[in-house]
Amino acid sequence: MTAPSKLTRILATREGRDIELAFVTADGRTTKVLASEDQIDRLVDELEDILNSPAEGESGEPPAAA
């Protein structure tokens, strides 16, 4: 497996029955993948779960009032 690269842009287009995702990284490389609608739906669910959970080092509690 390769080391992670910083993502700079994501492009999505329909390609027949599939969806093409193009990931552009800070070093200028572009990686394209084809995914089914079901795969994209599951990806969105996973991303929503991550975005709605506390980041590492955060308690998940609202900040104390001043």
C-alpha cells in the first residue's frame, strides 16, 4: 500500500450506469475509480458517520459556557 497523499479535489461524473470519481492529490496525480450507485450510497453513509462523530482528542461534548 502506498503512503497517503493530501487530497486537493474530488470530481464525480456519471459514466453509464456507474459513477466515476477522480481524486486529485497535492502532487498533481489523478486517480480515477468507477463505483456503483450502491457503493456511492454506502460511502456517503460512512462519511456522514465520520463527520458526525467527535474528532480524535475531542470529547464530543459542547464547549463549556464562558
